[in-house]
Amino acid sequence: MSLEELYNWQGQIRAMIGDLGYWQSLGLALYSLGMVVARQSAPSKVAEQLGLMGKPDSVQRRLERFIDNARIKWQDCCVAWSGWVLRRVSGTRLILLVDETKLGQHLSVMLIGVAYRSCCVPLAWWAYKPTAWPMGQVALIETLLKWVAQALPTGVIPLVQADRGIGTSPDLVRVVKAMHWHYLFRVQKSAILRQGGQERALKHLVNAPGQSWQGSGQVFKKDGWIATTVLVVWAVGYTDYWCLITNDPTASAADYAIRYWQEAGFRDLKSDGWQWQTSRIFSPDHANRLLLVMALATAWTLTLGSFAFDEPALKTCFTKGQVTTYSLFRLGLRFVEALLDHSAPVAWPLRPFICLSQPLAFPISVGV
């Protein structure tokens, strides 16, 4: 990595997030690229890999000032960042994943991400102390969804997915329906289905692996009943089954399996990628700005991974066969490692990039 790549990346960030000033965008570019190289999120660890910018202690203070800069409005950055990403994935079916993750007893984060090839790109988030919610859970998710909605390409109708801890919520169903979006939520087995005047708990609709049930009716008896489609699926080889509700006529249980991609995305932020859990950045305000850095670093790594997998001249260098057991995130990290130790059959990209919807291209020299 050189100063040329850094300043090119800064230019793209300023195009993405126009509200950032020169020094703010430079700090974000420096931190996100350094994070990819260091595979760490702690300022001290990242600074050790950025010798081109000065002594580690000086660079560390620079990164810490970015995290501490209250003039960086992470809410507005989420909207701008969502627009940048969604304009590049709008050619595919858009699935938004909603879940909460935690850093022990120190911090909780509600996060909206977009599903992408078995991974998840963070779009909007809100960090808070586990005992100090900024607002009710449904109101918080609605706020984040509306940030994403501001950036949504015209004509795109997302499918919002959530596990039963979040999805068993008639209020959240109403929020998504009011936005004229689709939902696919897992709900508790004890939820009651009313159909043709008959009421049954969802847990009574299947009783053995290999069975499934699908039908229309109403659920959430205690909250005034909501019309929906119910899918109950017990796959062979599993000890548990899914109780799903949706207003998307094309949704299936296979679609809900995509929700796991967000769990993989949380691991990318933590132990598989940026070691977020060791950052010791537990202030919600600071964490919100760190998440912005991690979002850019994650998307850039996924882009490199996509290129490594999709480009025939590169694929054999990083994986074997048509199907890989490694995620695109892991392949992206391998690509970066090969670029850093000069073992890759390409030169370092002349500019960082993010383009998630199609085979990727940027100025490189194959065979260097």
C-alpha cells in the first residue's frame, strides 16, 4: 500500500460520504485500509501497520481522534454508505438482515446488513450500553430501516429477515408492512395460527423431521391478529424446526437460511476479521464511528474476495474447484496477504474499489 492508494481511497470516500471534510475522510481512509492490512480494529494495532504515515504512537493518536470526533455524524454516514452499497447490489434480490450483537457485558449493537454471497455488508447500526437502550427495540429497528430506505434504489422492494428473538413482534411486522416491504421472520413455536375459524399453535403443524406445512391465516392473537403466510419446516437431520411468517409470495425456507449470513458477518467483524472484541472501544459514540470504519473495511475485503473467486486468472491462486469451503471474506484476506508479500500474480490495485453486483474490474497487471 502506498500514499497513492490511500489518497485514491480517500477520494472515493469523499464521493460516497460527501458530508465528511478533508481530514475526516483521510482519517477514515487511513483507518479502514490499515484495518485490512493489520486484521485488527484497535487503534494501537492498526497504527503499527501504517509506518508510511509516521511513528506508531503518532498514527495511533490520529486514529483515536477520528473515533473521538463528535463532528462525524455516523447517522448521516450510514445513510450515505447504504446508498453507495445498495446501488451496487440492486441487480440482485435485496435481502436485509436484522440482528443484535454484543461485546460481552460492555456493548450492544443493533445492525442492519445486506446479504451478499454468504456474507453480510453492514449498512446501518446503533451501539448502546446493554442496560441503556436508546429507544424501544421496534422503534430502533424502524429508525435503522428508514435510514436504509432513504438510500434505496427506486423500485427495489427488500425482504427483511429476523430471528425469533426479534421477529416474534407484531409491531415490527406492521412497521415493515407500512414501508411496503416484505418480511420473513422466524417466530416462537407457541404462536397461534387462526385459519378458517380454527386456532392451532404452530408447534402442532409438524411432528417429525422431513415434514413441512404452509398456509395462509392470521397470527399474534393477543395483538389483534395479523394476516400472513405461515411456513413450518422440519428438515431431515435437524433436531429443531423453523416457524416462519411472511408477506412475500415467493419466500421459502431456503430464503430464511440466508439469515445465517449475518452471524458469519458478525464473526468477520470479530474473531475472523477485525478482532472487534479486543478493541476495548466500549463507548457507544466511539463504537458507532468504529463500525463505520469496519463497514468500509469489510466491503472492500469482500470485493477483493469476489474478484479472487470470479476472475479466472486469480481463482486458482486462492482456492481450488468451483466450490470453496472458504468465505469471500476469507479469500479477500488471502488476496491482501498475497499482495503484501508480493506473491500474488497481480500488482497492488491502483485504487481501492467497492462494486458488489457484478464481476469486478480495476486496473491491474496480470502476471507481474
